[in-house]
Amino acid sequence: MAICDYYSAASDEAAVGVLDAPVGPDPAVFDVLSLKGIDPVVVVARLEGLLTDCAHDEARARPRSGQLLSDPEAEAAFVISVTDTLRDALASATDGQLGLVAGPFGAVEEVGLPSAEALEVLRLLSGLARRAVAENRRLYCWWAL
């Protein structure tokens, strides 16, 4: 299963800089949330669709949606961008809104979590997004296979 560390950074350059470390973003430097198997391309676009009430294709077409920022020839790890739309939707979501999305999000084939566990993942992502907005940072995923 892929390792997916979601984190905030001030710029794309700072975000890609985590590839210099052998184990991904350093929690002493970045606000990091480890979510194994929460794929930054397919799953994150599905989450964005659920939170912003749009089709998956529309979410995938947004700027920065699952955009590879690191070298495509890299073999160990990649840095993928998360849209500002999703960051903002997570940051502004109430616990009630997250609860409404938890069931459908958990039911996504690639997620496969019961609603209660999916809600906890959404709460953690929401907290990361709130802190990123407060610090004027963007969200990224360090994705290692």
C-alpha cells in the first residue's frame, strides 16, 4: 500500500524539497498527516467532488488537482499538489458537513472505510487544511510506493 503523507508548505519549491529527505516531509519542519492509501489523485478528487458538490471529472479538471510537481522519472517518491478548492472546502467544513460526506467518502472503492473511520480521516484533513489556510500555505502529498 502506498504511503501518503499530506502536508502544507509555503510554495511548490518548498514542497518538492521534501524529496531531499529519505523518509518524506519532516514533522519538525512541516505540518504532516500520514494517511496510508488515501491516494492524492483519484481519492482526493472524489473527496473534492463530495465536499464541493461537483462531478469527479470537474474536480479532476481543477488547477493543481493531482498535479505531479516532482520528477516523473523518480522511482521512490513523488510530490503531488492538492487543489486550493479542496483545501478551502476542508478548512471551512463544519463537523456536520464532514459527517454527511463521511459515508460516501468511506464507500469509495479505494478508501473502503466504515463511516466512523472515514469521519476521523476527514476531521484530520480538515484540521490540516485549517492550519494551512491560517498560515497561507498550500497542501501537498508526498506519495511513496
